[in-house]
Amino acid sequence: MSKPTFEAEWKEIEKEYQQLQETHKIYRHKLEELTNLQATCSSSISKQRKCLKDLTLSLKKCAQTCDENQLKLITDITSQIKEKENVFFDMEAYLPKKNGLYLSLVLGNVNVTLLSNQAKFAYKDEYEKFKLCMTIILMFGAITCLFFLNYRVTDEIFNFLLVWYYCTLTIRESILITNGSRIKGWWVSHHYVSTLLSGVMLTWPEGQMYQMFRNQFLAFSIYQSFVQFLQYYYQSGCLYRLRALGERNQLDLTVEGFQSWMWRGLTFLLPFLFFGHFWQLYNSVTLFRLASHDDCKEWQIFMLALTFLVLFMGNFLTTLKVVHQKVQKKEKNI
């Protein structure tokens, strides 16, 4: 390389380097502005919430002694306050905030807020693909253990995979909730209980009691994975249509149960879901019988019986509640 050539190349690199420094300087300045704006917005939301809370208490007191016209005004203001709370929730989805207890224990104080719609949707989409992939893997894992490999080590691998899967789901769902996903209630707690159940199964030692329940548990796991696959396939299609119509949030997720938005076109899933719920009850009854067996010495059996009972009650009652609410709403419309 001749001298004029490398000198020209060096000057070009220097020029780009200077531009990079200027661009980075602007970036840091904008980042500082963004941080200040985030702090201002968070502070303003907290102040607004406090004012609205105080106003709500005052309105409740006034509602007890006011006339009909004032009561109508109070009702209107109360409705607007609820609307503002929903707006605050959407605003906070784009603002950094402290992690909840679970995320703080797992990740510490790492900021998990995704600031763009594109990043939020990409993370949600990756979460859905992860669930689908793991559902298929777990189904084939349970089939392999039940029909081909009756070894304790393969059972342990399968149970460990279940623990890891549900632990990962709870972390990912917590991050999605932090970023504005409205998944709540039992369908959040469901995965924590499932993590506990899988962990207890993992620690259950080999023995007569274990072998008496093994095939039933693996058969249940196959059925559960099959139903979850059906739910993912039909729920994702339903969510896509509802999001396109603007009726659902972009961060709404597929779940292992039944929700109100699934009523149209997905009611055929209800028999599969209820059968799975009653299978959980059957598992609980079987384990309680094993716990009363003369040869039973493992604490895991009683714990698993209670856990399956909690899963049955949570799943069954939540599904029943959603169905009851939709039927009542439909009857009122008629």
C-alpha cells in the first residue's frame, strides 16, 4: 500500500471517528433527556393517582348525603376516574419501574421495561413460540417415558424439564406483566403451583408408591400437552382477529384455561378443559389413597395430592366463573 493511499484511508477513518463521537454525544444527551422525562412522568402519575384516590374517598362520602343530580355527577366523575386508571396503566407500560417481589428475587433490580411497541411484541411473540415448542417437546417426552423408556433417570430428566419450563414461564410472564400485559388472576398463579408440583415430582424417590402413580401422571402429562397445543393453535388465531379489530391488547397471551374473549369460536375447547380439570381431581384422589397406604412413607405423596387439588379447584372454578358470566351477559342482551 503506497503512502498516499494509507494516508487517505487514515483521514477517512478519522473523519468517521469524529462523526461517531458527535453522534454518541447527542445520543447521551438525548438519553439524559429521556431519563428526566421518564422520572417526570412517573412522578406525575403517582401524584395524579394520589389526588384521584383522595377525590374518590370524598365522592363516596358525598354520595351518602347528596341529591339525585349530584349523585349523577358523582357517578360520571367516578367512571372517568376508572378510565384514567386504565390510561395510567398503559402509560406505565412504557416507563421504568421497580420489579415486583418475584422478579427482584430472581433478577435483582435489573430494568426489564421494553420501551418500544416493536420490542414488546417481539418479546411476546418469542414467549408464545417458546410455549409452543416446549409443549411439543414435553408431549413427546411423556410419550417416550410412558411407552419406551421405563427408567428412573429418564423420568427425572422429564420432571426436571417440567420444573425448568414452568420456572421460565413465571419469569417471562412477570416481565410481560411489567411491560403492560394484562394477564392476571389465577392464570398467573397457575404456573407457580405447577412449578411446585413439578419440583415435588422431581424429588419423589423411586419405590412402590412412585410406580403406582407413574403411568397415570405420564398419561395426564400427554393429555395436558395435547390440550395446550389445541389451545395455542385456536387461541392465537382468535387473538390475531381480535387484535386486528382493536378489541384486544397487543400483549394479550394464550393461556392454559378459558377466558371471556374465547367465547366466540372456541367453546368447543370447554369439554377438553373440563375433562383435564377432573383428571387433576382424579390424580388428587389417587394420591390421597396412596398417602393412606400402609407402605407409604414419602411426604411427597400428600403434598402432590394437595397440589393437584389446588390446581383442580383453581382451574375448575375460574373456568366455571367465566362461563357463568358470559351466559348471564348473553341472557341480558337477549
